[in-house]
Amino acid sequence: MHPVSGVTIGIIMSEDRLNLADLKAMTAKELLTIAEELEIENAS
């Protein structure tokens, strides 16, 4: 897993869901890292 602000995606995700407040607090680069890790198409 890629580190995102010192926290891994597995820790950010809770019960296979992402916390909206955590997403809003992230930078575009951090969000792109998560999208790539989750293999979301056309993330960039």
C-alpha cells in the first residue's frame, strides 16, 4: 500500500468505506495516490 500523509489506505478505509471528512482534508496528489491504489480508471 502507498503511504498517504503517513497513513496507509487500509487505515483510511473503514469497513470498505472512505470517510468523507478525510477525503475533503486530502490534497489532490493524495487523492490521486488513493485512486491509483484502488485501480480507478481515468483517475488523473
